[in-house]
Amino acid sequence: MIVGMDFGTTNSGMALYNGRSVNIIPLDPTSKNPHVARTALYITNEQQITIGRDALDHYFEQNVGRPVKTKKVWIGEIEIRGADMQYVTDVYVYVDVFSPGRLLLSIKTSLRDEDYAGTIVGQHYYSLENLIALYLNITKTRAEQHVGQPLRQVVLGRPVRFANDPAKDRLAQGRLLQAAFQAGYETVYLQPEPIAAAYSYETSISSPQNVLVFDFGGGTLDLTVMRLGDSRKERVLATGGIPIAGDLFDQKLVRAKLPRHFGEGSHFGPRHKALTVPNWIFDSFSSWQTILELQTAENKKMLRNIAQTAQRRYQIEALESLVSSNYGLQMFDIVEQAKRTLSDKRGATITLSGPGFEVQEFVTRSEFETIIRAEIQAIDAHIDETMLASGLKPSQIDAVIRTGGSSQVQAFDEMLQRKFGSEKVQRVDTFSSVTAGLGIIAHGLENGTETARAYTAADVAPLEPAESSRPKVSPANLDMLKRRILVQEGVIEAETTQSEWALVILGVGQTVTAVPLPEFSSHREHREKREVEGKKSASSAKSADFSFLTDCQRAIIAAWDEPLLILTSTYRFLLLTPQQLAEQQVAKVTLGQI
């Protein structure tokens, strides 16, 4: 069986086609629309992994409102070469020492970035391929449970161009393939996303048509002109693409509408030498990738110093509070929702509420279109260029297919209607047409009516990590994490228990195991954690069978969900609950692998 998958910048989906109907697989059970999975990945320091709406919810729950403390940490060395000089310098980053984990968004856009190799979460380094592989592995596991059989082959969507630079485009494609193989796929087919959307539309027509696919998501705009329903003529007539999309619109909307509530344009310092609050602060504030830079100790101290003499002190204090309470990513989530509202309504309200700040900012559709005017003009010109390359006139286009969340922006709907006629602009499933098309292509590959290059792991050379003269952070153990995912997703059944308590055992081989104590839970007098030794301590649990304690060096009774601090023989500190220990035992994961 071959499955189709749209791994998108903002949203993802998977589909199967049986020749009659498309089955969109539910990948995000906690989302309002489980068939569309948010492309979000949250990894905790203890290597618990969630995706989709769960990833956002867990991040907000664990991070919004908590204190932030940054520390300057050495991460390696880089060699700098100039025309007549060469030297090695240390590289440092600021790390939030209180952070329980990292939320990764829009990771697809990093595929083309040759300067982004990966990130550190807790005490482990995750390459970009690892991050994407974890997301793909969880979606693959959920799809396998849905269809009831292993999935070893996938048709993955890709932009027409990851980047205008061919070298960066090849880099991005190679990384995506590596991630898919790491996720567990054995064969991968690649298909441009707008072509997949056209395949989905083709199932609804009865005569040949020339179509323009306007695929506008969170990371790129892709254009394709195709001939559908006519096997005698060339199918793809022209393709185009530019790196403009929804994420950029979110950032521009934040920059234009919110800094005024947080001190932009105000002054500080002595009246006779008053200075304007620096603009770079609000540039950083307006991008979810850079807002965290304002959390460094130096920058928070700077904000406090500015606030002391600021004309609008309360606004600078509100900015510091927003940054210090980790509200930034939630702010962007709220702004994105307001942007979506503008596709259906003429106005939307952005409401931010947190410790030390309350903001309500109304934005109209016309304001939003003014904010993104430069992008609208660039897209208008790019459509004309793509049409010219196709050799067709606008009057020869029979249908225009809009797909992707950003295609719903009214300015682009009106643009397409003006160029091609309102009767030609088709309303298709915004978030699943590419997914459905990839499922249709997968079915064609299975029955031999479609052809495409089949990639295997042997076709893609692994990327060599950069060398360093000092020890690195330990790389994440992907195989171990995939086993834990099997437990997490219910493929391997972890021991279920109604017990509130567990016996945590240190074995003679320095192994640590955990077993539930169902009988112990009923005895309230024993609900204080206590240290016990060997078989003697096992008698407190009455009839339970603890014969395996013959090799026990030491044991404690602890609450099933109580975090325990474990110090290993290599002086590593681990924070795990007995339940997590039990799950790792089922997945055959040792403490050394964590």
C-alpha cells in the first residue's frame, strides 16, 4: 500500500484512494478538524514528544506564565576564513534554563537553510532531519493504526521550488528524503504540491481543461498551469513559485498593529536628551523566531532600565511582562486566527491578555491588504510571468484552483477573479486538496497508471555533521524515540493500572524499574513515600508477588505520577515518573539511551 502525504509548513495531511473515493486519514485527534494536522512538534527535556494541536496546547500549558532565566552556553566552534586571515572562534547561545522543552513550528521552511543544522532540547541534539522524522513517524504510526497495516511507501508533496537557488533546492529535497527514511519509510516518491491539487480536481471533470493551480500555504506560493483530462497533450505547461506565504503575513500584521501597545515611538531618558525606544526591539518582537531574543538577561535588563525613565512606562513594563511570561508564541497563534477571520469578515479583533498587559486591537480587511501590499503586487506579477511561460492567454484557462490557507485571503481571490473571471475560480477543499491529490497519485503508482522516480535510502547520501575540536552535546537516539512513540501511540501496550502508587527498584546491574502497587493504594496509612529494602519491604504490599526482588539493591514506594530525580553513574540527572519508567521498560529503552 502506498499512502500520500502533504507535509506542509503550517498543516499536514495523509490520504488513501481506492479508485472511487479519497479517505483522508485523521492524524490530529484533539483538533477541531482531525483530518488536518498542525505541523507543530513539541519535545520536552525528558524527550516526551507531541505533535499537532496537542503540541501547541502542551507548550502553552507548560510555558505561558512561567519564569524565564537565560544562560550563555558554549555550543561549539566555527572556523572563519577571509582573504588573508583564518581563525577559530567559540560559538555561544542563550538557553532558557527553566524551559521544560521546545516547540518547533514551520520546520519545513528550514529545509532550504544551509545554516540551520538542528537544535538542542534539554541535553540532546536533534538534527533538522531528526525533527522532521519524528513528526513523520508519529503521523505514519497513526495512519498505520487507522488502516490496520504497515506503511512502507509514501508519496510526499514538495513545493515547485524550495528555493530559487538550485543548490538550496537540492539540499532541501535531500533533507526531506533523509527525514522520510529515518521515519521508517522504505520507498519515497516526490510530487509537486500544485500538481497533486490538480489531480484532485481532475476527478470532478468530464472533459479536458486548462487549469491554473494557485497553491498558497504557510511557507511558499506555488503556481502550475496544467492540461487535465487529455492524455494526448503535455500535462504540465508551466510552473512557478516564490517564498512568500502566510507566516510572513502574520509577522507583518504583528509589526503593524501591536508594537504601539508596547512602547513603540515613545521616549525615555532625561527630558533634554530624550531617546526613542529602539526600533530593533519591535522588529524582534514581531517575529516568532526572534521574539525569544528579548528574553536574554541583557535585554530584559535593558527593558527595565528603559522603563524607569520612559514616558509610557506601563507599556514598556507590559512588553517585559509579555516576553518574560513566554506569551510570544501564543500571541502569534491569536494573530493567525484573526488573519483567518479576515477571509470571511471585514474586521477582526486581536485580544491579548496576560500578566501585566491587556490589549484589544481591531484590524480591518483593507488595513491588512495595505500591510501586505508589496506581497500582493509581487504575486500579481508572478502570475503574469507563469502564464507567459505556459503559452496560454488568461481567456484559455478553464478553471483556477485555489488551495492552501493563504489562498483564502480576499485580495488574492479578487485578483484571480479579475484576471480569469469569477466563474472560473473554483472553491475546493482549502486544506486537503493537495493531500487528496497525493493519495490519488499513490493509487496510480500502485496500479501502474502513474510513474514517478522511487527513492530509497541508498539514493541519498547522509549529511556529514560539522567537525568540532571539543565534545558535542549527545545526539538524540532516534531508534529509542521511535520505540517510545510506539508505546505513546498505543501500538505497544504499556501496563495499565488503577494504582496511585508504584514500587521503584534499583537492581544489581544498576537498572531502574517500576511496577504498580494496586494493593498499596487502598491503605491510606502508607501514602507517605518510604524507603524499603529487599523482600522485607515487599511484605507491606500484602498479597502482591514481588519474587523478582531477589536482585533488588534498594527500592522506594512513590506515587505513580510523581517525578523522581535519578542520578546516573555518569553524573547525569534525569527527572522521570514511575509511569514513564514503566513505559520505557515496555519499549526496551534503558536509562543510558535517554
